[in-house]
Amino acid sequence: MDVRPGTGAARTGQAWWAVLAAFSLFALSRAYQGVRHDGRLYIADALAKLDPGGIGRDLMFIHDGQFGFSIYTPLLSRMIAHLGLSQASLLMVGLTLVLWFAALLLLVERLAADRSAMVRWAVLVFIIVLPPYYGPLNVISFGEPFAVPRGLAEAAGMAGMAAFLANRRILAFALYAVAMALHPIMGLCGLAVVYLALCLEDRRWLVPGLAGGVILVGLALARVPVADRLLVPMDPEWRALVEARSPILFTAHWPLQTWNRLAVQMATLAVGVSLLTGKARSLAIGALLAAALGVLVLVLLGDGASLLLILQVQTWRMLEPMALLAAGSLALAVVALPGRGATGLITLAALVCGWLFMDQGVVGLGVAVVVAAALLLDGRMTWSRPVLVSRFATGVMLAALAIFLTTRSLALASALIALPAAWPFSLGLVWNSGVPGTAVALLVGLWLVRDWPLPRPAVLITASLTLAALAAGLWDDRSAYVKFRDRGGDPALRALMASRPGEVLWLAGDMEPWVLAGRPSWASKMQGAGVVFSRPLAVALNGRVNRLWETGLIGRDWLEPLTAADSRPARPTRARLERFCAAADAPAWIVWPRTDDLPLDPALAARDWRPGAPYALELVGPAGTGWLTAGRYAVIPCAGG
């Protein structure tokens, strides 16, 4: 990306250094922490494909309703077979991030083609460093460093938007076909944005959309598989189970913070619409419309009518393109709004406060009101003392930034001090504090507003190499335990369990039964991620977790994983396990983290197992965060003896 004038060769060289700096920031903002988040699901499915008679007998795969719609896990399973789990995951995440960044680069070049190179670079950086979350509960974000198909589908989607902006429609549709082959939901989200943009440019595009809707309803009436779900409501029992485990699928369960974020992002993109022209403006409006329609459809047909296909398609994910373009629009606002006098500065101050404090009270909703008023009254509002108003708005921005950076820095320092010896430093923790991203955005914003001279080539090269060195040294953010776990099966553990075949209940962890023990998991919080796609899975898993809850070994976070406070597994006792293990479908083994050196009841016949490194798990609750650490595990025989 060209960042300053000069000879052609000089511009090309400087552009590459600027791209390197941006990519290094991207890598720092997406630290790799191993197989985690939804990556656990796709890695597990890949392992199940490699071991259908073992891991493939897990409840999650016996009652699978989600993995058959993507080409991703068949590809991932082949990578694991050839490279091993750790290297395959690392390579897949790295490849995903490289492709994602490349697609973003293409999109920004087209989106802001009429802006200076420095402004385009600022748009790129803002998208990279600003909070990437969309939707409820900070569960999903764009550009995730996980082994999931979402990132690849997002990359294809951004490339599709760039193709649309370049007026290459056939290429755009081909890219969305690739995106849907990887992740049908995310592919449809991006396609919806481009389709709506096309409709804005030419109303004749409404015809194929209406025809497609009629065909879909016809297929549903004909009870064609999958399409028939459009007219099938989710029954109350199933819905209750899904609401407990995946409240993000129902707007009725979205907290105020979600609506704040949505308001801030939509307000920012609305400002972006006012600053963009041509096809870029159509694309931004398409993203706004898709986001609004996605939420509205979910409210009416998901929350209201409980239609199965609507809940499974998760139309709220149409917020993703809007959230991404909103972050870039903030950079455009930083450049343009100060030149629009007092009203422009008030609008910018509202946006800045919204991005900083969107998780506080009703700040986001207030921001939306201010921005809407500013856009509606643009050019018709005068101030009796514009200089005073401008100074006030600037003061509000500076005060908000100072408060945010100070409070977040203090909280970050406290969190770093509290890190356990098992995980002494975490780049992810540092970046997720919001401090580095805000500081970078502030620096770039000031550079644009103050029109500072661009750095000399030597300074640019030094800064780029420094960022690249930091990214190379810190990007692999796995704890020693996660590195051990991701290497695959542990011979010592498997030898301990060899006498009893069957499922394993692992009381603090998720991937361990599959990866370390090579067994199906009897129950875990993670297994419930796909209950919206499979009623049998929802019912079977709920029955098991309720039985486990009755033993007192687990907390409510096993019943409500996204909303209940994290809990420590209780100490196993004979009284807790005797009846539980007598059931015909009880697990063969129970693995409990020894958080102290007190002996267990000898009647449990527990064996001692030491992982290759101490386990560390952050526990989040109303009182703050704490850590569960364990250097030893009790491996307790349960059923099958």
C-alpha cells in the first residue's frame, strides 16, 4: 500500500513496509492460543473422521446436525493425518489469517480508492486494531485466530466485496460460492450485502431475489430436506434447552451491551455512508440493510415464530460485514468530521465515546441518537459559539481517551500480576484489554488530523521490523500445557485407562478426552454448542449434564455455559459417585484436576496422572477473575469395572 509520494520504486518499497507493519499489528491482535473456542469443535470433528469407531462415537458426532454442510473438516482431517494435530492447527490458523489479511487489503484498496494512500492505510489499521466483536456476549468476532471455517469464508466474502467494487460480478458470485462451501451461514451473510447493494443500483436485481424466496417456500412446502425447516417450529422442550446453552440465538436474551454495540457500529457505518460515494456507498448501505434485516428476521421469525431454519441460519450473523465496515468508517470519520466544524466534532466525539464505552450503560444508544441528529440536520444546524462547542467536543474526546486508557491500563497491570506460573504471560490478555488497539488508533488518528509529516523511510523500516519481530516472537501465545495437549495422545494416560474401554468425563477441560485419551467425551460444556442443529443431541446431553449436576461435582456453567459464572469442579467422593457410576451409560473414567494435595477417599481407587505441564484455566465470575491450576489429575474408574 503506497503511503507517500516519491519515485515508483521508492513508493513500492515503502508500500511493502507499510503492509508489513499492518500485518504485524494484525498478528499481534490475533494471538494464537492453540485449539480453542469453536476451533475445538472442528478439530474434534476432524479427529472423529479419522477415528470413527472411537472418538466418532462421541454424542456430538452420533447426533451431528452441523458438520455435514462444509468441506472444511474433511480438509482439516487430512491435514491432521499428515502433519499431526498441533502442526495442522497452527498451519490452518496461520493460512486463514494470511488469506483474511490479503482479502482485507483488497477490500480497503477498493473501498477507499478515491482517498489518499495514508487514509487507506488508516482504514486498514482501524479495522485491524478496533474491537472485532459483533452480536451478543462477545462470543464471535471477525478475523478469529481459530481453526474454524468462518475466517476463510470471511476472506472469500471480503474478496467478493472487492470484486463487486471492481464491477466484477461473476467473480464476486464465484467467491461467495466458495465461502458457502466453507461456511454456508457466513457465505450467505456476505452475499446478502452484495445482493442488496446490487438492488440499490438496479431494482431489477429484486427479481431473482423474489424468485429465490418463492422457490425456497415451494421446496419447504414440498418437504425437501433442510428447506422444510423453514416451516417447522422448534418445539418448546428443544427451544428451552437451546436457550439455556446458546442464548445468543435469541434476541430476547441479548443483554443491553449487545444493543449498545449494535447502535455504535450502525451509527459509525451511517457516518461512513455519508462520506462514501459510488459503489462503495452502495456496499455500505447494503451492509446496514443486511444487518437490520438479519436482526429483524430473527426477532420476528426466530424469537417470535421459533422457525427452525431461521434459528439455525442465525441471521444475526449478517452483523459481521457491517461491524467490519463500521471500524473502517471510523477512520474516515476521523479524517473528515473535524473539517465540518462544531457539528462534525460533536459527531466524532460521540463516536469515539461510543467505541470506548459501548459496554457501559446506554452509551451506545445515546451515541446513535446524537449521530442520527447530526446526519439529519447536516448543513442546517448553526452554533452561536462554534469555537467553544468545538473545544468542548475535543475536550470530551481527550477526557474519554484518558479515562479509558488509564482504567484499562491499571486493570491490565492487575491481570498480568495475577497470572499463574503455569501461564506467566499472555499476549491475548494484553491485546484484549483494549489498551494497545486504542493507543494505535489514537496515534494513527492524530497523525491524520494533525497532518503530521510521514515518517522517513528509515523510521518506517525500523518500526515495521520492530513490529514484525514482536509478532514473530509473541504470536504463539499457547501455555505450556496447551502445547503439550495439542501434541496429541499421552501414552501414560492411555495406559492408565487401558483396563476400561468407554467414554471419559473430564471435569476441567474440553479437548482432553479426544486428544489425550483418544476416547469419546461423556459430557462437556463444549458439546452443547451445536444443540440448535440436533434435537437428539440437545436432549441426550441435557440428561447427562442434569445427572452430573445432581452429584454436586459441577456448577451452573455446565447448564448455562455462556451466562453462568465459571466454577471449579467439586472434590469427588464415594457418596457423590456411587450412584452416578452405577448407571449403565456412566463414563468409564472420571478425570479430576487435583487443585490441592489432600488425599481422596481410597474407595475411589484413583490413579495419579501428571500432564506434561501444569493446567491453567481462567475462571470468570461476578467477583472478577481467578485461576484454576493443576499439576496432577486423579483418574477415577467409574463404570465398566
